[in-house]
Amino acid sequence: MNPLLAQFLAEADDLLSQVDEGLLRLEREPHDADLVNEVFRAAHTIKGSSGLFDFPELTRLTHAAEDLLDAVRGGRLELDATMTDDLLAAFDLMRGWLAHVTTTERLPSSANADGAVLIGRLRAPLGGQDSPAPAGHGPQAAPAPAATAPQWVGALGEEWLETTASWLEATSASLRFVRYTPEEDCYFRGEDPLHLLRQVPAAERFVPVTPAAWPQAAEYDEYACLLSFVLATRAATGELEYLFRYVPEQVEIADLGATALTRLLAGEAAAVAEAGIRLGDAEQAQDARALLEAALHVLSALPQEAAARAARVSSVERAVQSVARALGRDVEFPAHDAESVEAAARALLAALETAVVAEEAVPAPAEETVRSLAPAGPAEETAPAALHPADGAADGGKVGSRTLKVEQEKVDRLMELVGELNVAKNALTFLAASAEEEFGNRILGRRIKDQYAGMHRIAEELQAAVMDVRMLPLSVAFARFPRLVRDLGRKLGKSVELVTDGEDTMADKDVIEALGDPLVHLVRNSLDHGVEAPRVRVEAGKEATATIRLTAVSDGDAVVIEVADDGAGVDPERVKRKAYEKGLITEEQLETLPEAEAVNLLFLPGFSTAETVSDVSGRGVGMDAVKASVERLGGTVTMRSERGAGTVVRLRLPLSMAVTQVMVFSVAGQRFGVPVDAVVETVRVPAGEIGRVLRQEVIQLRGEVVPVVDLAGTLRMPWSPAGATRDVLVMWVGGQKVGLLVERFHREVDVILKPMEGLLADHPAFSGTALLGDGLVLLVLNMKEVLGVAAHAA
Amino acid sequence: MPLTLRDNTATITGTLTVEEVEPLAGWLRSTDRPRVNLRGCTHLHTGALQLLLFFRPTVVSRPLDPFLSTHIMPLLGKRNKELEASS
């Protein structure tokens, strides 16, 4: 779907509920001027936006509702219950139409008829010309045949028309006349106009109209449909509408009686047509003008991006075309670009002005007679009760995408329940084990395991589904930056353009929310320290306007977000010197630290390179704060910088924090867990192969020396390894491999990690607890801190 | 095959679909004084009708199909007569 249309649908949905709510409240407090204003504005917005699309019926109906509301607003009318009913019905009808548009991108074929009835009712209190049907009128009253015939009817041949006119005269009957102009490329859509026309029931006469000028034989394209068709039939308008329901915009239907045909034959109608524009009533002219002005407005503010631009131009083009058609004019666009569309719109506006003047001077018999797929416009006298607004509502459901707004607590509750289901599910494996070991029933154990496998699958799917509900696009996190960059840029006197990419990458809501602050920090840093002043940039041979780029891509279970600027980059020498001055590194490190690693010093607590502390950033709580919060989310931060060319900070975060896969092992009889992400491998080495380097136990793994930490010792648990082999869990922590001496390996489990609470809340060595299937509480280690404690102890 | 192309006569039988429009167009382009037999034709694709209206071959046999015979034939016939009268 055209993005503009999708946006309109989503907006219209909100506006319609606003209108509904407003109207209902207005009924209770009819004199609340603000309320009237609110409803009026919402209706006005719908009307304005609807003009961008080919929905003339929608525009007309909102227009009528808007007029009524305007009268109420101006105090010329007192809103009564009937009016409220009519207004509500009108907006309900729109909702139905929009639901139809959501699925088919066009209005239901009954839109014109339904709309006309409501427009009549809405206009009635205004004393409008379109009064509703008189009370005595039966519900079956047929729409009156139009008074003038469109020119194209002439294609049916004078002789035949004369005969038909006299027959219709004698019988006071009418015929339906149809003009069907298939689009040139209709064959490519599998349409066969002739086949469609064969199905017209009771066709009296059928004439294919050949184009005024055939192309040269050499240029003749057999796949371009150049024919149009005119036919006369005894079939009812409803039948025709049904038949042509897929191509309503290519079909004109007119219900004509003898008078109209005679007039046509007498050449009277020609006079109207020669005015250039066939004007309906003043209302139509006004609508047309509003539409054209809206079109010009859109053209004046086209987006830069080519695809969006093209989409907008083509939708404006369609709008202009439909206005032209409603006015009985043909527009040609020499090229499908903004200029030619604009020129056409201006030409139509100009023609409209002159036509209005002409109209006022000579009151022509200008009853609107032909509309796309409807016999009569405002004069239609169908019984008001015969409305069927449910028509659209029933087949479409909700306007816009079918979304459900749910409170977050409910989703969180669902997630919690999934977690508990996981725990309960995990209990089955323990049950299976005890069936085998305690009760000696292997078969029962096997069966329980089978059951477990089934439940496991379902639970995983359920979990994935619930996680999916919690997923949000990163555009949510990016949304505040355009404004932030603009404001900060102005404040710092720097000219910066923000480019965002991959906004539709999805991540868990918690991640997105937690990401906000670090990202703000990074963008501020880039603006403040990275991007140079325009003068400096020009001197360095760069464009005066800097670019800050926010990019998000998903990478397996993680999402990678980059904040990149094309600023000055980081000066490694200065960073090192500064770190040394602040006592963060030793003199030796100052000499030996490679430049590439120098940037990582920025992440050390208490580091700030800005010469002056500005109010933008640089209070010494810079990058280390970012690093800490990203790591709290289970992510990593890396920074890459090139002097003079810019800096890239890359955040890598898990897509979801709700469920963690944990590897369970035990030490000294106590079970612990570590996130599986960090696990590299599990190895069993002979006890004799554990060596010592300095005071650190190490093992050699495929030529690599890996330090081994005795977890029991670190946590002061009484356990010393026995037997000839040692089990070592090798993990990747803080950029290096570390082994953990464990007693026994268990399995991987999916757990919902709960943060430590109460007295243990600040214990850094544990990142949380989880409930295991057998009811035990699992402590999940924060490996970084554990290593810190180990180093401290050693 | 709904379309049989001979030296100077094309015979259309049954339903002529959009697939046959191109061969018919090629044949009409390359044939001198083409003739078309529509006797057994029950439906023409719009593209084919347009071809017949454009190249105006001589229709040698009226279609039996009532719709084509009532509504389409007069047009093809008339055009041809007019053409002959004017040339």
C-alpha cells in the first residue's frame, strides 16, 4: 500500500474515534465551544487528507459533516439529537469505507449512494438544497433519470438514439448508458474489457469507440488498449455497478430518459460541455478547489528521498486526475513528474474560476448528472432509512492495520506466565529422572521425557510469540534524535545532519527503553567532541555540514546499533596523556599502549577529554556510563576512530532480555548458572595438566594459555577438586578467555532472570536469580565481577 | 488452437485469448489483403478486436455467436464497406 495512504488510514482511525468521543460528550454538554472546535478540527483534518486520494465520496461526506459542525460552532445551529445521530452515522459510514479501503484500497461501490443519503440528511438542518426525501415518498422510489445526457452517448449513433428517444418518450421509461474506458495497460492485469461487457445483461446497443487517431502501423502496440466502449442497457444501475465493481473509476453510468436524449440530439447539451468544465453545484466546485489547493500544497513540500517523492507525486497525480474527471475534463500529463502535475492542477484551478464566473452569469441547466458509477448526485431520493453503513464495516473490520492496543502490564504478565510454564516444564525432566532412579521405571521415565519434548516445543513457540508482541521498532528509540541534534547543533553553532537507517529493526521493548540514555549520551558526545565547528571543517577540506549516522541492524539474537560521525575522530596521543595525567594508566602503559587500544581508555571511569566542561556533555561521566548501562543490558560497546575522519561507536545488544539461556553447573554441591552466550566450551583436563603462571592456575588449550579460576575458592566455599580430572568451563569474559573450575556440569535451561532483591540487591557477583524446575533457586553469576573478586583474593 | 493462420486467411474458432493476440498481430502486419474467418469464434479478446478494427481485414464469414454477430460484426462490416467506398 502507498505509505501515504497507510498513514492516512492510521490517522483517520484515531481522528474518527476522536470525533465519536467528542460528539458523545457534546451531546451531554452542547454548549462547550472547545468541544465543538475539537470535533470540527478532526473532521476538517479527515477531509483535508482524504483529498489526496481518489475518494471523492469521502471528501464530499466529510465536507457535509464539516459544514454542519461549522454552523454549530458559529452558533447558527443548535445541535440536537437527530443531528448527532446523523453525524455519528456519517462517521460510522466513513469508518466502514476506510475499512474497505484498508483491504481493497478503494471505496465500496455503494459509497456514492450511501454517502449521498447522509449528505442530504446532514445538509437538511442547514436548509440546504439537498433536502431529504419527502415523507410520502415510498422507499422503493427509483432515482430520477438525469436531465442532460453526456456527450459520449452520441457514439451510439444518431439514428438509433432518435428511435430510442421516441420509444422512451412513449413509454416514459429510461435506459442506462455506460461508458467504459479501460486503462491502456489493462491487458497486463488480466482484464478483458470485451469479456466484461459481454456480461452486461439486456444490452440494447453496444459500440466500441476507436481512438480519434490510430497510431502508425509501425508503432501500433497490440498490448495497449486504445478502445473505449459505450453501451445502452435495460439493466439497473445496481447491476451495472456490481458488474463493473473492479473498475469503477473507468466507468461512467448515466440513467437517461427521452428528454435527455432529445436534448442531446438537439445539441443543447453541447453548450454545457463547451464551457470546458461541467460544474455540478457550488459545493462540488468548492470541493474541487479544496482538492486542487491541497494537491499544490503537497507538491510544494515534497520529500527529498526519491522513492517517497515519486509515491507522493503519483498519488497527487491521481487526485488531480479524479478532480478533472469529476469536472468532466480530461487531463494529460506529458510527463509523470511534479512539474506537469502542478501545471495540470493550476490549469484546472484557473478553469474552475472562469467556470464559476460563467455559471453565475448564465444559469445553465447544470444539474450534476454524471458521476463515476452513480446515476444521480445530491438529488438522489432514496429513503434515508435504506442506508446500510454496516455494508463496509462488515467486510473490513478495523480501519488501518488490525492492531490491538494492550497495556504493557498484560504482556508482562503473559511473559511471566510463560516463564513459569518454562519452570513447570523443566520440572518434568526431574520427574523423569526420579521415575528412573527412585522408582526404577525406565519406560515411565522415557514417556515423561517424550511429553517433555512436546511441551518444550510448544512452550518455546509460545515464548517466541509473546516476545514478538514485546518487540518494538528502533524508530521508537531514534525518534527523539532529529530534534535533539537540531537543537544541540544550534546551541553549539555546528551544522549537523542526522541520518538514521534501519529504524524498522525490531528489539525488545525493555532493550529499546534502556537504550535511550546511552544513545543520547553517544549522540551528544559526537556532537560535542566529534563534530568540529563548520569553519574548522571547511579548513580540513570537509563539507561544512557534518553527518551523524544512527544505524541499526539485527544480527542473529542481537541488534547492533552504530553511532557514527564524520568529525575529528579521537586523538590517541591526547587520550593516553590525559589518562596518564588522571592516573588511570601507568607511565609504562603510556609508552607501550598501541594507538588502536587507546580509544578504549575513553571507557574508563572518570575520563573526559573535553577542554572545557560544557553543558552538553563532558562531566566525566561520559563513556563509562554508556558502557556500564549497555553491559547491564548484556551488551557490548566498541569504539573505532580514525583521526580526522570520524568515530564509530558500536553497541551490540541482545534482542530480548526477558529470557536468558543459562548454563548450569555446580561447585561444592551448590548450583550456579552463567549466561550461555559467554560460554566458549567445556573441557575435561587431567589434573596434572593444570599449571601455574605467576600465582595463577592455567591450562593449555590447543596452544593457548587460559587462566583458570577456582570458583569455590573465590566464593569461599569448602571444596577441593578430587579425582584425576578437572572439569573446566571456558568462557569469554571482557575480551579474553577464562576457565572456571567446576565440580559438575548440568544442562542449559531457559530462565527468566530476576534481579537480586533485598539485602543481596547490591551483591555484584550475581546478576540475578532464577527458579529451577525442581524448586531450587539458581544463582546466576556475573562473571566479570567474579573475576574481579578472584583477582582481589589472589 | 483457436487461431489458424494460412497464407491470407486467418480462422478464429472458440475463444481467442490474449495469448493469441501477438501472433495475430504479426500475421496481420505481414499479410497482404488479409481475410479473417470468424464463423466459429465465440469470443475475441479486446486486444484482438482492436486489431481487427485497426487493420480492417476482410471478414469472410460472420460469427455464429449472437453477441459478436449483433454488436461487433456490424462495426467490422461497416468499416470495411466504408473503406471500400472511399478507396
